[in-house]
Amino acid sequence: MKVLVIGRGGREHALAWAFHKSPNVTEVITAPGSDGMDSVARCVPIAEDDHAGITALALDEGIGLAVIGPEAPLVAGLADRLQKTDVPVFGPTAAAAQVEGSKEFAKTIMKKYAIPTADYEVFHSLERAKAYVAEKGAPIVIKADGLAAGKGVVVAQTEAQANEALGQMLDSKQFGEAGARVVIEECLEGEECSLMAFVHGTTVVPMVTAQDHKRAFDGDEGPNTGGMGAYSPVPHMSRTAIADAEENILRKMAEALAAEGMPFTGFLYAGLMMTGDGPKVIEFNARFGDPEAQVILPRLITPLDEMITAVMSGEERKAEWSSDSCIGVVLASDGYPASYEKGTALDSRLTDGEGKLPFFHAGTKKTPAGWVTGGGRVGLVAAMSPDLDEARRMVYNQISSVRTDGLFYRTDIGARAVTAARAHGPR
């Protein structure tokens, strides 16, 4: 079977890498892919928003399975177009992808079907939004309603910070139409966790847990980013809490979307806060998390294509997972998530995997002179070990042994989890 992966980032590299390992997959094709994916896939320079070109490619190549990585083409209806030509596609329709494309839509569904989440209100008036903040006080969470590449969320510790975020979204139009409406939420307290599932209609097969680190700097300081690192599993999330989230969040949302006439197919992502009242939803995504994919997929023993094919046939087949822990640390360009320079030379010992650890390319480019940066998040170094602390040491030893001029990274990915792992054991 030929598999087509749509996208160009670290998540798509991890997906292509996972499919490449499968004995059932004869070839992995990526569109557009990246220079860093050459070792696991054939890259075809067709952009994610060229739906006609991607559809023609899928038909010409006889693709047996298409997987859409990023959220933008999902929200724009690429899965719908592929479905119309009978290309098997693992990704939600534009209607179902609204769980990520519109936070207001997701909140409305959660409220209607009693899926636990933070209290909220929706605003398009700056004055009314500010009045609501004054009424509720801080800390409080401000979210752009639409897609903002993981950056349209501000956890405001003061009313002044909240009002500044509201002004940037509703007045200065920092996120364009994505911020024309905002969702203002209560600030939930607890430990964050990412929980995803393979979903097809009401067929739901949960994955293992992971935790993403969104803030740019150590100690969860600085602005939100697309993710600075992740680890899996999350040792301090109890089996009871996981079962609760699987049944009352993931399964409930899949059933809710089916009941609304927009059944979901693809990777359903729930960003959770483990509160004193149990797990509550921070956000839903309509695709595999990034960088969670880079630490979850290495733990998957069952061939990825087999899992997807089984779920799409309505089979709730349990996946086989490694009991090892996996940790990934993102290297980002100086200045990210704000402005940053491209074209900075990269150490080949990092990009070519000479350090014996996987490097998932996200924003790199290969030139005659060698590898250079081509994006904000440049790539992720991952390591697996039966011991969580040892996996951390492996990753940071690899990073410290190479030249990282023009890059920065967090030094505390998974640090808190190490203590929890020793206390609770593997989950």
C-alpha cells in the first residue's frame, strides 16, 4: 500500500517515519514534505492548500491511505475533496474539523453534551469583553476563536494583560479573522495532559498520554508557542483519570459529532487540565498533536497503517505500545515565536542523526553548504528508555554535544515528571 502524508513539519516527519517502518507500506509520499523527510519518504512539491493538486497526486499514485497532518487544510475541506474521489483519507471533514477551527463551536458542543470544560463566554465587542474581564477578574484565559498556529491563547495573570490581549485580537487584528471573536474562559488549575484517539464515527481507540510544554522558556515562562517539547507517558495521570477522560471526553465528543451529523474521522486530540474535579477540556484539536506525535509514535508497536485501517473499518482494536518513556526537546530559532532569522547553519551531527538519536525535522532546509534553519521550530531530538530520567539525560547529552548557535531550547522538558514517575511508576 502507498501512503500519502500531507504536510511539512515535525509531526508529518514523525507520521512518515512511522509509516515507513510498516511492513505493509510499499512507499510513503509526502506533499510537500521537506528536505528532512527524504530518508523516509518521496517528497512531491505540492502545497497543503493546493487541494486539486493533492487530489490528482493521490489518484495518479493509487494512494491506499491519505493522512492530513496540519489543521488548516482540514478546516478548508481537503478531506471532503479526497473523499469525493474515493481516496481513503484519515482526517475529518471541514464540518467536523470545526472542533479546532472554531473554539466557540467546540465550546457549544461541549456545553450541549455535558463534556467537562471551563466556564466561558464569547465576545466580538472589545468593550463588552473588557467589562467581562473586570467582572470576573484574573487570572483568566483569552483565546482567539479561529486557527492561530497554537499562538492565539493568552493566560492572563492580571486584568491589564487580559485587556492587552483583547486589544491585540479584537482591535489590532493580530490574528486576522481568527481573532474577530474571542472566547474568554475561567483559568483552570492543575496539571496539563494531552490525550488523543484514533476515531472513525463512534469507533474510538485511545492512545497513550503525553504532556506538551507550550511556553517558550524554562519554568513555563514566556509566550505560548506551538510546543517546545513533550514526553510520554504522563506518570502522574492516574489510570482512573485516564479512563474518565477516555469515556467522558474523547468518546463523548465523537458521539456528539456523530449525533450532530458531522461524524469525525482522524486523530482526535483533547488538551486536558487535571483539576480537583477530574479532567476538563482546555481545547480540542482535529489532528495529531505536535510535538506530541514525535514522542507518541516512537512508542507505537502496532504498525500505524494497521491501526488506522482497523479503526476505519469500525474495529476498536487496541494498539500495542512500548512501556518505555519517550521525551523530545525542540530546538527553535532565536526570537521564536516572534520574529526570527532563517538560514542559520546547523550542526550536521544533529540533523543527520549522527548522535544516534532520532531528529524530527520541522523547519530545516538542505543547501549545497549544508543544513540551515528554515522556520521557528527547527526540529526535535527524541530518546526512549525504560527510565524517564535516563531518556532525559540522553536527549540533553545529545543536544549539548552539538553546536546550537542561533538556537534555543528549554532545559526542563519532563523534569517534573521524573519525580512523579519515581513516585507512581510507569502508566
